[in-house]
Amino acid sequence: LKTIVLTVSSLAAVSATAYAQNATPNQVGMAMMRLNSSLLDQAKAQTFGSGSLWASLRKDFRINEVNTELVRRHENKFAANSAYFDRTISRSKPYMYHIANEVKKRNMPAEIALLPFIESAFVTKAKSHVGASGLWQFMPATGRHFGLEKTPLYDGRHDVYAATD
């Protein structure tokens, strides 16, 4: 019940902020971040360390925003299309623990674990019009460079574990 109340109140806050005539981009962005946090914390099926995988990732964010205006625009797009965001989060669930663990093991910024959200929306067989493929959108030559085998029956770029490693 507590989770439902948190989610509904966050949705109301985002809706009110996102559609208010006088909301600043920063207010919309902050509301979106609060909503994302509440939704991601509900994914407690997979834990990381002593708490939520998502909370652990957030604590290790290290990359500064380069273009704040562009980031806010993308946040607004995700806020306006929450169904897409929810589908992508659902697709990430089978892989996020492994990806976050590999990122942590390599002492990389936690934001790297979220790169497949942008690259492929966590679609393991995603293909771009220029030939990139898989969760991480490796080009064929880059995949070969990193030892990802490609045969008529197997493409290592589509193997989440091999491509992540």
C-alpha cells in the first residue's frame, strides 16, 4: 500500500509540474527524477549490496551533465511517454544486476550501466540502420575488436553477458 501511495503521489506531482503553465525546466526535471526514483525503488526483486540496485547505482553517479538544457528536454520526453519508460525498465530487469555488477567491478561511473537505455532501450537484438547491434549497439568491427564472435547461428553482440563483459 505504501508503494502504491508513493507512486500515485509521484505521478500526481509530475503531472502537475509537467503540465503547469509556469513550470520551469528545472522543476519538471526534478519532478521527473523523483518519479523515476520512486518507480525504480519498487524493483526490489533484485538487490545490490545492502539495498536496492537502483539506489546503489544512483549513489555512484559520477558524470556531470554537459548540456543541461538537452538533458531536461529528454527528461520531459520520458515524462510525456511514461509507457515507453516503463517498458524499457521492464526489459532491463533480467540484465541490470549483471551490468551494474560489471560496472562496479571495473570502478566505472554507474551511469554506464544505463547506457543501454539510450542505445537500445534494452532490446537485446536491436539493430541500427548503420549496422550497430545488440544491447550496447556494437558495430561489427568493434564487436570483433572486443572478441565478440559472429557466426551464422550466433552473434556475440546479442549475447548480453558476452557484450557486457
